[in-house]
Amino acid sequence: MGSSYDLDKLRGLIEVAADRIAHSGRVQDVVEGLASVGLPDPPEGDTKSKTAAASVAATPDHRLPEIAQQILDRGERPDLRNALQDTLWAAEPAPDIPKRLRREIARDLDLQLYLPGYEHLKEMLSELWDLGVDPFGGMFANDTSIGGQIDQHVRRNPGDWTAEDLFEKLGAFDALNKRFARFLEGLVSGDVLLDEPAQHTIAESINRHLERAGLRLSETGERDGYPVFDLMQTRAHSGLIKNLFFASVGKPDLRISDLLENKIENVRDDRILMYERRIAPADGLRWRDLEAWWQETRGFGADEAKRTLWQRLTRSLPAFSPPQHHLFELYHEIHGDRVYDLPALLPEVWLHWDPLLLKERGAEAMANLWMDFLMLLPRGHRIVLEVDGKQHYATGTRADPTVYATTMHADRDLRLARYDVFRFGAAELSDKARARPMLAAFFADLFHSYHL
């Protein structure tokens, strides 16, 4: 399970922010200002500070993270912004980037490559770190703030500081994993490096060290003509998903309409659904995305789209397998409305496709043609859930080592193709009520393990 929030610390930081909001306008505007970040109407206090404190005190614990995020969205001074972010991020899983690895990355980083777009570098740093302010308000040339020192030693006197000096001054070596991960992504961003070859040079330099921790800055798309890099685990997939065929109720009727451009046509879409939109590995595919696609491509209203998509997906589940029905239904029942922002649980997804029948292909036939369920998680993780009935290990009512060996062979092939496979025995899911707590714990641990 994930870490819990430090609620006392979070409440204290929110109270500081609430006090600032209360003092930013007229007395009669205090309540409206507090409500703008989700704080409740308080009993009137004698002063603005007491009114703000009463509002925060009246806020239940479970709403504190949401309100903290609204304060961040509204904008805050860097020191309070970073304290709020760190308190929220400390409760969220993130890939571990050890201090030694950070220092080695810094030692290999060439700051000279950032000089052509120095102002962009400075802006990125200010979004992640508290660079301070000039204590003399610009009256003197010697600005002793962190930002002023960076100007002095990186821009005006190149070579004064190494990247290791810069990391040290920022506090990057001791920063939370999540902040450091965002820092690395910023260092290779096209918003900071104005030259694509420089982006690749820096990414390759950083990756030489990250790969020892099972991590990599992978190119996952483009923005404004520049490649976009996301920090991902090396077992993850970094390429765009080109074809997604799911919810199969029969063998797909497909044809390639343009061999030169690899355009695949779903001739009979009553047999299988084809998701035609780009799926960036950094984003994955949420239930919200799936429902929006269904609504827009079918021309349904929101309620009709929700109902008909559910009907179409459940129709694809094998009638002879109540355990598969239970897994699909419980995923949605356990998570309720939260499921909209969780990965879509896609049933009956085709992995291989062959126009010939198995009996025609013979010994060369591909195994494991489709997956019971597939989830496309952020950062390129592909999760396969298989429900193993006796057909996976027996012939009729008798255990069959050959059948079991075939199942394990297919499992190995999936894992080598960087799909993460989790198998359930059908008996685990045969009783829906008993399966519920087991699945609730499984999905909680799964999402925590993959930093979701």
C-alpha cells in the first residue's frame, strides 16, 4: 500500500496559505477567497487570520490533499509551493534515484549546452526550486540569491560552476525522488534545450547512469517539433501503440488497406473494437479516455455512451467463464468513480493475428493469440491479467503436463516481450463476494508498485 499523508504538516501549510489568501483582499472578500481553493465557510472571526484559521480547522482530513492541490494550481510563493508539493509527493510512490547516481549524472552533465537557451533553463529551475530573491531588490550588482549566483557563475562566467556545483546549490542531491525525476525530464526538454541534437546528447549522458537503477529517459512523443522524454523503467515500452483490438466476440475480420503505410481496416466491427487513437506510453489509456472515444466515434450522449460501452465490453467476456465476469465487474465496483482516472481494463485483447486457422497453420501457429485483460499504465507499462481455468493445465478432467507447458511457454513469451503477466486461478474468482477483498488488495498493491 502507498504511504499516508502527513496530515498535521499538510494542515499547517494550508493554514499558512489560507492566511495569505485572507490578507490578499478586503475583509468582505475573505470567505470567497478561501472558497476559491475549496476551504469551507468558517464561523466569522475577529480578524482575517482567525477567519482563515477557523476555515482550515473546519476542513476534514480527507479533503486536505485536494485543497493543497487547488492552492498549488492557484499559484504560491516558491518556498510554500515546494513545501506543499513535497508533503503531497512524499505520500506518492516514485522510482528511487540514489544520491550517488545523482552525483554521477551531475559530473557528466555539460552546462555549456544550456547557454544558448539560458533563460529557459532558469525558468525551468524556478518552477522546481526556490531560487530566492535579491535581498537588495536589484540596487546592487551583487545578487546573493541562488538565482543570482546561478546568473553569475553559469551565464556570465561559464566554467565557474560545474553541474555538480549547480545541483548542490539547488539541493537536488537531497530532493524527493519525484522532484528529481521532474528535474531530469526538464533538463532534456525542448523548452530548455533549443537544439534537438543537444537533447539527445544530454539524454544519452544521463541514461548511462540511470540504467543502473533500471530507469531511462525515453523518447515518448514530440511537442512543437522537439522530442519529449519521460523517465521510465527500462522494462517499460517506449513506443507509441499503433493498433489496439479488443472486446473480441469472434475472430477479427481484418485486412491491410495500404501496405506501404501499414493501414489496418476492421472490416466487421461487430466482432472486435479497434481503438484508432494514438496512445502515448507516458500516458497509458484511462477509462475516461476509452469512454470519450466511444462517445465521440458513436455519436452518443454521455449517459448512453457509458451504458452501451459497458454492455459491449461485457458481451465480449466468455459466457462460460463467470470468474472473468467477476474480475471485470469488481474492478469497477471496488474503485467506483475513481475508475475514470485509472487504467481501462480492456477485455479480450488480441496480441497476434493470423488469417489462417490453427488447423491450417499447424505447428507454426502462434500461441496465446489474445489476452484475457490488458491495462496500459502510464510510463509504458503493459499489464496482462489472465484467468486460468482448467483448460490451462488439463485435458478434460485430467491434469495434462503438455497443456500446462504450452501455457507456461506463452507466459514466457509475453514476459520477454516486456508484458507484465499476473495470473489468477479461476477458483479464486468463482465466488464474487470472497474475491472482492483479494482483488481490492491486489489492485492497490499493483498501482503502488507501478507508481500510479
